Amino acid sequence: MTGEKGDAFWEEGSFAETTGSDDMEKKMRTFGMKHDEEMNFSCKKCKKEISAHNNDWHDGMCDDCFDAAHFPEEQDAHGKTHGKNANV
């Protein structure tokens, strides 16, 4: 797909992941969960406690690490910083 809308899909900062039907059934259970439900996981970047939803749908990261990894231009636009020394 080309053109303005088609190219936007592949812009830097997009996040997409493939999954098989078995994995998808397991993940769909957590799709509608809130950010504070089933806090049984740790962010793979900063080790902060994360929810089952973030583990399944945010690449195993907390919201801050996910946004910094996949949408850095939005972080910069809003003046956000992230990391161990950030004032988050």
C-alpha cells in the first residue's frame, strides 16, 4: 500500500507483533484488563512491576519503557525523559 495513509503504517515508532492462534487466545484474556490488574510481571527494561496486559500487549514493558522504545518522537515532543535518572 502506498500513499500518505499506507506509508504512515510503517513509520518509525509503530509497534506490531505476530502471534499464532494459540497465543492469541491466551493474550485476548488480558486485552481488556486495566493497567493495574494481575500485577505479576516485571518490565523487561526497568524491572518495574507491570500488569498481565502490559506483559502481553506492551512487549513485556511498563508504559514508560514501551513508549520510549516504540514512540520516542512523542516522548520528545512532550518533553518526557525516561531512564534511571529521569524524573518520571
